[in-house]
Amino acid sequence: MSQWAEDIKHIMFTCDRVRAVWKSIGVWEKINSLLETDRSGSIVLEEVIRRGEQIHGLGIGFAELMLTGGWFLWWERRQFVHGENIQSPSRSGLSIISLAKNYKLATKQESRLSQGWRKPPENFLKLNIDASFDEEKGCGSTGAIIRDELGGMVAATNTYIPHLVDAPMAEAFALKEGLMLAQHIGGNRIIVQSDCIDIVEIMRNGGFTANSAAAIYDESHTVWCGFQEISIEHCNRDANQVAHELEKELCNLSKIVLGTMSPLASYYCLASDVTVLNE
């Protein structure tokens, strides 16, 4: 991003930082194909509007996204010129998506306020966990994501569990994996959210249970006691979409992602979490 004069093509498409923003959203290939011929920025925008493409998985048009993004990137450039801090490219991408979605939803009569994810208080991290269980195969997967008070992702993990007795054991593993992730990044003040009421009640009861996951809860409680401040609360499925997407999008082996973005579908869920309206 430059402090000097820039034309539309550079500030919206060819600047290195702007390119990183579009890549984080998953639309850079579309833009790059439009830039293959020597076109001005205004002609590229005109072509985007003329085509009227939709962005799969977002529910908004390519033109809406580009025009909102153009305004937002110009606003960030103004911040940069005045010596103010600007967000990372991936967070700028989230802001652009949420602004575009909010604008589109605000024009619909049936839109309502979202009942989804809410940011934690200042100096707290929020850990969302989810799990699935395949009864036929006796296996499952877990997903966990930690976000800060700005709604940005701090870390995420998903794990394949090859041997499980039942669904409660899968949910217990999700809790354990999430707590270990929070411990791994050095978090001290944690708010845990799960859409499984059993997990919430068991941990509020000191981790005691007589079900198949008793040993896992014992381990989880030991990790739990190592945090300076920690609590757990039940949330609805809408507020737990990213953790759900992580366990659903699981690869063959467990992995931890630190300081980078999750798969694109999970990224779109992150953007939806900070969208204030729903259909």
C-alpha cells in the first residue's frame, strides 16, 4: 500500500497488499483473469458489474463484493496515509465480506438480527468446540477455534478420532482438544462455548461424570485448572458454525493452524459470524 498517488487499477487490484486481501476471500483468480489483458481499473470494474456473477458460498454478487471492497480499501489507504494501524489482509477480507452481506441483507424485509457468535470481553479469548460421531464406523472428528475480542481467529484445530464408543466421548474429546489448544497458545482468560449442553453441565460440576468419557473429562479438568480465568456456556448451533465447519472439513490427520486462516468454507463462516443480520 502506497502513500503516493495511485490509479484505480493499482489501489483495487495490483497492489501487493490488496492482492493478499482478494486471495484471502478466494476471488483473486477471477480478478486475475480480468487483468490478463491491458485494461484500466474502471474497465475491469465495468466488466465485473456487466457479468453479474455470484460468489459461491457467500450469497452475494461479485460486483457487490468488489465495490464494497473498493470503498473499504480506499478507507484503509486513508488510515495508512495518516499513520494509523490497519488490519492484516485476512481481517480486511472478513470486514469486506461482512459489510457487503450486511448491506445486501438490510434491503430485505425478512432480514432479522443475527443470534450467532458474539465477541468476548476485552482481554478474553473465546473457544468454540464441536464434534461429530459416526456410529457405523465407531470414529469421529473434532473442531475448535479460538478468537479474540476483535473477532479475529487466533488459532484453530481439527482432529480425527479413529476409535470412539459414542457421541458423548466425541464431544469430550472436542473439549480436551480445545483446552489443549488454548494452553498451547498461552491463553489465560478463556470463555468456552459448546452447543452440547452435557459438556457445559459436566464442566460446571467440576468435570465429574460416570459416562464413557470420564477419563477424558478428568484430563480436561486438569488442563482447565491451569487457566487464570475460565468459564463455559451453552450456545446455539448458529453461534458454533466455524467449529462445526472445522470438524466437517477435516483432513485425514489432525492438524493445528496458528496465525493463518482455516479452509475457505470456514473463512466464510467467520465472516458470517460478524454479520449482524440474517435472512
